[in-house]
Amino acid sequence: PVASGNPIGSDGRIATYREPAIRLMRTAKDDPKGTILLFPGGGYRILAAIHEGSKTAEFLNQCGFDVAILEYRINSGPGTRDLALGDAIQAWRLIQAGPQAFGLHGGRFGMMGYSAGGHLAARTTQALAGNPKDIQPDDLILIYPAYLDEHPKDNVWPNVLPPLSPKGRLFLLIAANDRQEWVKSATIYAK
């Protein structure tokens, strides 16, 4: 892991945000499978940097994946989600363009997010699918994604839609007793 980044509190959360940062955690496996760009959750107010960040990265390292944990913008006013999306797209393009420059293995490139991070991963995938120059993730992993139920005013279509022509695999996990609107929207997204 890199030594710098945003300060992580004793509760394992990033609440004071300075700038976008990527924490790299590389696998020690002899047969690496690829790289995952990981988005911790926190409602766009905090980042759960330990249990949805470094602990998840350690598990993925044991499975043979390098992990790039993105510390995206939080608590930045009404435009926070769009600023976070810009951070995510930039991070994705950065690791796609030259993984070896960061000591990352090639292979499969995936995106994973928890809660608001799942929302961000889904939005990022949607944005990448809309640009033919961008590469969609090989694997999209959404863990109890939030906000997939939100709609623009006077519109029946959700703000976040899956790509019309998905290029990769989807794994989506949400508990049946989570917020019912999120369970329903996650089910619809997965279909």
C-alpha cells in the first residue's frame, strides 16, 4: 500500500478528504489473475477505507488479484457524485493505459464497489459504455449497491442503467432485508 493518501481515522473511515488518491495493493501470487479497481462505500460522505477497502483488497490479493483502491471525492457539495465519477473514470483510464507502470498485472480488469461505491462502479461502467474509446470492465462486482433506484425528475428511467451491450460479467450481491427500493433496483439492474 502507498504511504500517503487521505487520513484514515481510528474508526477505519476517511472523513476528511484532501484529494483523489489510489492505494495500490499487489498480489504475491505467482499466477496473478488481473486487477480490480475498488470503490469503498460511505454514502458519498465518508469512505469505509478499512472494511470495504484494505480488508477487501487483502482478500482479493489472496485470490490472485492486484487491487487499486480509489479514494474518490466525498463531501464536496451538490456536485459530489459527478466529481466522484470524474475521479473514477480517470482512475480506470490510468490503470488501463499502463498497469505495468504501477507494478500491476494485466489480465482481467474489474471494478468493484460497496454501497455508494457500487453506485459509482455502475455509473462508471455506464459512462465507459457510452464512449467507444473506453474499455468496459471484464468483471463488475456490485456489493449492496445504493441509489440505483433514483430517477431524474419527470422520467421513468433510472439515472443508472447497465450498458446496452455489456462486455463483461456482473456479480451483484444484496441482502433481501436491505432497503426494499435498493433490493428491487438491484434486481432490475441485474436482469
